[in-house]
Amino acid sequence: MRSKGWGGRLAVLMVFCLAAVACGKDDTGGGGGTGAASGSIVVGTTDSLQNSFDPAEAYDLFASTIDFNTAETLVTYAPNASEPTPLLAAALPTVSADGTVYTFDLRPGVKFHDGTPMDSAAVKFSLERARDFGNKDAEAAGFLLTSIKSIATPSPTKVEITLDKPNVTFLSRLAFTVASIVSPTAYKTNVLSGTEDGPGVLAKYKTDTIVGTGPYKLVSYKEKESLTLEANPDYWGAAPKTAKVLIRLFDKSSALKLALQNKEVDVAYRALQPDDLAFFRTQSGFKVVEGQGPGIRYLTFNVTKPPFDNLNLRKAVAAAVDREAVTTEVLKGTGVPLQSMVPPTFASSHEPKWSELYGAKPDKAKVDQFLTAAGVPEGEKVPLDFWFSPTHYGDTEAAVAQVVARSLEDTGRFTVTISNVEWAEYGNKRRAGEMPLFLMGWYPDYLDVDDYLEPFADPSVFDPAKWEDPAMLDLVHAQQKELDPAARTTIVKQAQSYMADQAPYVPIFQISQFAATVDGVSGVVLDPIQLLRFFLIEKS
Amino acid sequence: MSSSGGGSLRAYVLARLLLAVPMLFILLTVTFVLLRVAPGDPVTATLGGRVSEQRADQIRHDLGLDRPLWRQYTSYLADVGRGDFGRAITTNRPLRTTIADRFPATLELTLAAMVVAIGVGVLVGALAARFRDTFLDVGGRLLGIVLYAAPIFWLGIMLQLLFSIQLHWLPTGGRIAPFHEPRSITHLYLVDAVLTGDWAALGSALRYLTLPAVTLGMVIGGIFIRLVRVNMLQTLKSDYVEAARARGIGERRVLFNHAFRNALVPVVTIVGLQFALLLSGAVLTEATFTWPGIGLSLYQFLQNRDYTAVQGLVTFYALFVVGVSLVIDVVSAWVDPRIRFQ
């Protein structure tokens, strides 16, 4: 009897569990859909929060993407646009003749997620707060706004921003999420009191929340696991296409691939491997969305030390690199060969100069010519010490390094020793100038050509080649101040030509953007701002 | 008798508690030392290249890593005593929060895996013993060895490929379907779903739990298969089983009412011992199935070289295993008085 009783109970429990699983299958549809309720999508990514969702601090793509969908800036980039358009501003600003005062009229009737009104006081609060963070802690994104000298609020719907000097990139900077307008009420305790200074400010004010005016509200964040966004019911603009968005965070692209393959996520973005993209292109039930990316990859010389303080040796390497081999063999079409540090995304990109100097493809005759000019005897091979970091730029990095090294050796004039070191140590070695030739990558902070010139010419900004050339810096500063677009384009092209002549860097490829989705998902826009607009995505 | 027995149990518990103190001390010291002997300092390893040297110094100061080693050690012991496991460099969050958020998921997975392990072990082990030297026995023994030897991540990936990618029966990873979380009471989704009557959440949680629990449980189950088989064989040869058979009791009744129960006694003890193995296996299982438990956190912190976070989580793991071992020892002594007299 006793045995039967237990057996019976066990049977009942098993039947109950099976029923529950079956019930769950109907709801979650592991095999046939994401299982989300109507009006929801699931986005999978291998990105993760690096620091904080606070726009004043957020300086990574993931946090910026969340900010972009939950908070808004005065101006923004419409999909695939290259110039900013108004968002919380009612129109583009009027700019004073000397280029230092920007006057904005604000869109009326906009409210923050906490119900408080968005007005000129909120704009002043948000921009000054971000600037102050940038002034106090170099790691905070607010450093992009440190040119703001003062902000006046003549009326609740009018704002006057005065810069310390003219800077034509200011509107582009205002379109970056660092300039998001946030609720002064929600952030009143998250303001620098004036006594804090230096490093540590960022950590002290770190937040996992964002209270803006955007189409979505951030309703939950589970560290390294997931985020949930819900449509803002009081949004002033067009309602988002989907009511709920779950963003699942994965550690490995292989796990992300499996989840998409099993349709547990609707969109996989940043970052599937090139092989995975090729796989989903051929699978029914999936599609791959492509877009131009603003990220670039390049070779860097340490120009301060032998052997690459020798200009002609740098030029010989520049003439030997086979970009096409990298993009076809390694990237399988997920990158485009690049011949200027300013990518063709921008109208003022100037690639012809590079081809003219070094050839569009590896040119052995030019290599020989530059090596002779560098003082290398004919037929002698030059040993090169070449470095890369194996994981920071993704799983393909070792293959990129090998193909670059092979193309150099294929000229018959170089022997290449490849070394690698993890990213933390890579940074130390770079700063210490211990790597003569190494691979690097760049993603712009704001969408302007200036962000591809100044960081590579001014060691106080970035400049991994340690290249300090007054002539180049003059060109950089001149284009920053030039208000006339045509005249500025001329200067920008001159700067690119000069950089190509001096070859402190060798551009290799422009990184394309890819997302893979299940069939029926639309509205995935991948454009140079690099931030996925969740509010445009919907699933039929 | 009862007074004497109770007294010896108290003495046994007291002795176990006293023994736990040096054990804890050694564990904490080893954990502390391991972090310090790792090459480079934790801040450079974690954030090097991404923050300025000034900022790195500030973080070192905030974490107390610029203090003399003995002071770091005493602070560490004092913090652990207060239940403070430190703060992760990469997330700048107290690890106590991470543990509170993620430990329920690990506990749920571990307990489910234990159920799978016992189920597989007892069933296959008993069958192998009952049908000794038959195809079933050979198959069962082979299965036990293969399961025990199989790397968890390999087994997990194979199950994912079969049940998720090929058959589309179960999800590849995660803990519950999007937007299906039950109202949180215990943070154990199965329990919360039952308590709140959320059957959709229960079904979803079971579906997501199945593959990780089976993967982890199978590996431990391999040990149980062999253990149950051997115990069962010994029991089947014992005098009282022979006597039962001689009295004409049916073979099924002999097996289940006489042999089986006695054969399970050592298994109960082993279950406790395997708990630590389950927790360590959970790290790999959680990483394979993106199961958001404390093992996945440990894996993520290791990936990011956040050694202070690793130290905190390993400390927690160590304390938990010591605590569980202690409880199991006491329960075993309470159930089986012979243990306390050994």
C-alpha cells in the first residue's frame, strides 16, 4: 500500500510536470518563435554594460544604445543621414557669426518618464552636468562637451549655448548620447557637488537607470543577463513599433548563434562571427541585414623609435599591405578595404591620394623603391616585429594579423615575427612605445571627420603612433574652426593627403555592420551612428 | 539512553563546528593568497589600457590594494565575517548583490541536477545489479563510465545540438522565456511559479531548466550508477536477502522492500559529498547554457580578469560548501548514530 501510494504520487507529479512543460511550450515556442507576447521582440547581443547608463558617463556602444532609445538629444541623426536633424529642438539652431553661440528653440509639451516637463532648465541642467563629469573624470563621456562655456535660458523654450571657441563639430557632439536631456528631478542627487575631483567620480555616481524623454523606458536591468524596455505611453512622437523589447546578453557569439538558430532571439546584433553570418545567409527562416559602419582598422607604426622613425620604411610597408586579402579571406565580406583614415562614409573622405602614393593593391615595385630610399640594400629582407591583441577586436584578429603578415612577406622584402598579448598589456605596451608595428581599431565618438583626424594627430587626445607634427596639427585645428563647409572640406582633404604622405598609420579596412534576424522582423537600421534603433523594429 | 545519545550528538556537532573553524581559516587564507600570487595586480589585469594610471591608482586605493598585505588580509577576514565579499572592479557593484541576484538560479539548477543524478543513478544502477552480467548491466556500467568521463561542456553542447537545434524541443539557454518571470518570492522560479499559480511560468521554467539540469545531473549520475550497482549487488548477496527468498517472497518484493532500501543508505551519504562537485560543475553548465547563476558570474568575472570579484565569489562558494558539508555531517549523525561513535 505504501509503495503504491508513493508510486501514485510520483505519477501524478510527473504528469503535472509534463503538462506544465507542454503548456510552457505553447507559450514560449522554443522551436517556432521567441515565445514573447504579442508586441515584443528579443534582441541578443554579446555587448555588455561597461560602466553606467547615465548619459553623462556612458562611453560604450551598449550603454549608448540603451540611452539612444530611452533618452533624447536636442539634435539627432535620422536613419542613414549624415547631418543632424532636430529632435528635442524644434529646429536646427541659429549659430552666431563667430561660431560660438548656438541658440535652440525647444519642442513644447515634452515630458520625462517621471512626468516632469522637459524645458530649457532641464537642458541646461543636463548639459552642464555632463560637462562637469567630463571636466572631473576623463573616463566620463562628458569630456565631449567640455567646450561648453555657459548656457543661458532666456525662456522655458529657448536655450543659448556658448562655446569657449568655435568648433564645427559641436552639433555632431550634441547628437551623441552624452548630450541626452535627462530629468533634473530624477538626477538631482546625481550632480557633482563641486568638492569631488579626479578619478573615482565616475564610479561614485554610477547608475543603472535612465530617466529621459525617449520612446522607451528602461524597466529592468539584470547585470550581464538582460534588460527590458517598455514603450513610453506618454511619448511625444510616433509610438515605437513594438511595445516591449528584451535585450539578452550573451558571453559568446557561439551561444548567440545557437539562440538565433533556435529562434529564441529575433535579432542578433554585435557580434556574430563572419562564418555565422555566412551561415544565416543560406538558411531559410533567417535574413542578414547589412549596413555601413564607421569603425576602421589600421596598422600603427611607432614613429618615435627605429625602425619606423624612417619614413620610407613606413611607406614600404604601406605599399605592401594586401587589404583585399584581409576582407575576402578573413572577414568574408564583413569589411571593406580602406585607403584613408577618414572612411568613405564621409563626403570629404580622400582615398585617391593613398592609391596614388602606394597603389590600390600591393605593389612590389613601390616597395623596392621605398626600401631603397630607406637605405635598405637591394634584395635584403627587413625584419619586422608585428603585434596584435587576440580577443579585443573579436575572434578573427589572429587571422587578420596573419594575412597582413603574409602580404608583407609575399613581397620578398620583409620577414615578419608576429606576437600577441592580451588587451590590458597591449595598452601598456602601446603607451610605453614597445611595439614597433601593431594592429589597432577606431570607433568614432561623434559622427564627424574631425574624429578621424585629431585623435590620430594629437598625442594628448589619442595618437597611438605618437606622431607629433605641427603641420598636421595646424590643419586639424583649421578645419575645426572653419565655418564654411566647402572650405572645410578642402582642409580636411589636405589633412588626409598629408597624413598619407607621412604614413604614421596604414588604413586596412572599414568595418561593416551586420545583424541577423528571423524572418518577419523589419526595421533593423544599421547606419554609421552604430546605435540600433529599437523603436523602429517590429515583428510581423 | 536518549539522554546519552543526545549528549553524544551534541558533542559530535560541537566537534564538527570546531573542526570547521580551521577548515574555514585555511580556505580563506588559500583564496586570499591565490589572488596575491597571480601575476600582475588585479586592477591592471582588469582595466589596464582602458583607464588612466591615475584612475587605476584610485581604484587600488578604494579596494585597499595599496595597503600592507597583513592589513589586507585582516580586512578580508573581517569583511567575510560581516558577510561582505567585496566589490567587483568591472561592475563596481558589491558582490553581495551579485550573489543575492544569482545564487537562487544556481541553487535551483543544483537541486534539479541532484534529482536527475539520483534518478538516473538509482534506476540504471539498480537495473544493472538486478540483471548482472547481461546486456543491461554492461550497458549500465558503460553509461556510468562515459557519463562520469564526459566533459560537462561537451555533453551540454551535444544536448543543445540535438534537443534545441535539431529537434527544436528545448531552448538553448537562459532561465525562462522572455517576459514570463513569475512574481518573485523566493527567487526560485519553479517555487515562485507554483506559489503564485503561474502555470505558464512553471512550464517555461521547466523547459529552460531541463537541459542544464540533465547535463549537470548526468555527470554526477555516472557516479551514482556505479555506486548503486555495487551496493545493490552486495545487498543481494547478503544473508537476509537469501533468507527472504528462501521464505518464498517474490523477487520483486525482495528487490524493492529488502535489498533496494538498504542499498541506498551509502548513496544518501554520497549525495551530500557530491554537492560540492555539483557546484563546481554548475560553473561550466551555466556558462554552456547561459544560465544566469553565480557560476556564470564567476565565469564572466574570470573572462574579464576581475580577480577581486573572483576572490569574493570563490570565498562565498567555499563558505557555502563548508556549511553544506557541516549540515550533511550533522544530519547523517542524527540519522545514523553509528557515525557519531566512530
